Amino acid sequence: MIGFFRVWERPHYSNENTTMLNIGLLLCDDVDPDAQEQYGNYSDMFQIGIDPDRSSINLMPIRCFEGEPFPEKPVDFAGYVISGSKHGVYDDLPWIDDLLQFIRDCWDSRTRMIGVCFGHQAIAHALGGRTEKSDSGWGFGIQPASVMDRQAWMTDYEALDDDDYNLVVIHQDQIVKMPPMFRTIATSRFCSNSMIAAGTTMLGIQGHPEFSADYCRFRADYRYENKLIDSDVYQAAVRSLAEHSLHSGIILKWMRKFLLLPQAQ
């Protein structure tokens, strides 16, 4: 397991490759404690996926879903990653209200931010879009999406099938209205706004590049055994794990490149 440390004084950073970036990891949930020995926690998953050697990016977890305070100012870190969550962005919880305001503060200060699943939806919801429970029901398992607007930081296309990539998805909520400053850069049959971006300031990804196929199966088994999903959803998720490979490494590389871009615009 990777150990993490906390430094609350304002870090010194730049986007030069020779300098470590301290990135705030805004945790909105975590792996069940009894499964962390096998799968690690969300901090582990993101750090190992984005920069396992901490050669340029150090993720510093902030457990906002447990009431840990947000940074005093967005610029206290070089940027932020927002995790997924079992909650919806519309849930009446004080920490979610605080998160939405912090996203708006980051936008106003042009502080770089990436949101994953719930984080992706929260970015849109905070900045004038809308997220709600989809009539399409559950997206669960490995699903393909297609890049429709290539960005300069998207590389390694030779490993993809044209512009298509596969990621683990676990969600019912979807962005149904885009914020005016964002554009959709990837889409899927199930989720039209699979990846969104506002210049080089904010990026939202509906899928989970930090999740392995094994962890997705664990989540599917848990939800099915606890009657949180029905048999059809469960069987479709299991089939998808057998039928599709993942492109998580490529998407995580995109996340790293996005975080390391020069001044956000």
C-alpha cells in the first residue's frame, strides 16, 4: 500500500517537468475498509495510475466526504482531481454544497481540475449544467466510448481502435445539460457526455480509469448480493468484463498530461 502525507502550508510548484506538482485529491468516497487490503483505496488507485513513482505528480488526499476541510484557496495546490462517489451531486449534504462552491472557486481562479464519474458530474452541475438520474438506468461494466474532438494532450492513439476507448463505468446519474463553457469531447451510446472539457482548465471523465476489471467485478458482486442492482444489470456487467479489454492506462496518461499542461486557459 502506498503511504500518503499531508502538508497544509501552501506548496511551491510550477508546471515544469523538473518540479513536483502537489495535486489535491478530493475524495468523495472510498473503497470499503474490508476490501482495502486486496484493492487498496482510491488514493492508491489514482496515484498508482497517474504517477506511481511520484516523478512529477504527488496526489494529496482530502477526505471531503468525511468533513475534512477544503483548501483555503484553490491556488493552495497546483490542481485537483475529484473522485467518484456513491452519492449524487444533488444530494442534500453539506460537504457536497461545499464541493460545488469550491469547483466554482477553482473555475474563477482558472485552477486546473479533473473530475471522474461523480466528480465529472459535479463539475458540470456546479458550473451551470445539470446532472440527474438517467432514464437509461445503470451503466455498469466495461463500456466503449468514442473521442469526437481530439485534444493536443490525447496521445497513444495507436493503442486504440480508431478513436474508441473502453473504461469501467458504474453510474446511474448523467450530465443532461452541459455548462456553457464546456464542450463534449467523447461520447457513447449509453452516455452522450462521456468526456467534457473547458479549454485546458477543467476535464470531466464519466468512466473510471482508476478501476481495474477485478475491482469492477467486486463492485458488481457486492451490489448484486445486496440487492442494489437487478440480475439483468449484473449479468450485463459480468459479460462486458469478459468481452472487452480496458484502455485505462491511456486515459490515465491523458489525465497526467492534462495536469502537467502549462497555464490553464
